[in-house]
Amino acid sequence: MMDEIKKAIIEFAESSRKSKFYFKDMEKAVQEKVPGAKSRDIKKAATELINEGTLIYFSTGSTTMYGLKGRGVTEEERQQG
């Protein structure tokens, strides 16, 4: 189940028009592909993907968004530029 959720998260991240997205958007996309997926399991899978280096957190200060590593502008790149 966890592998299915991870796969759905990656597919969503790759096909998303935006490089950064909210958890609720990711959760909705995953639940369409994996109907039995619970919010807690999706959060756990996303955390594993972050630990593996596939996804990254993007914090705007007031909210946390997720992004596919290497896609879009990261906070580090913005500070260096």
C-alpha cells in the first residue's frame, strides 16, 4: 500500500502544472488513484519521499508546501540568486 501511495505522489508531482503544491491537493490526487489511502498514510509516504530525497519541503513562513526535487525554484536557489 505504501509503495502505491508513493507512486501516486510522484505521478502527481510530475504531472502537476505547479512546481509546488499543498498537502491537501496531493492528498486528493492520491486518494483518486488509491481509494483506501488515509491522510496519515499519505503524510507518512510523503515524509519517506522527502527523506529519500525525491520530494522537498517548501516553507513560505505561514504554510508548508511540497515539491519535486529539481523542479522549480527552491528557497536555497532564491537566496543564492
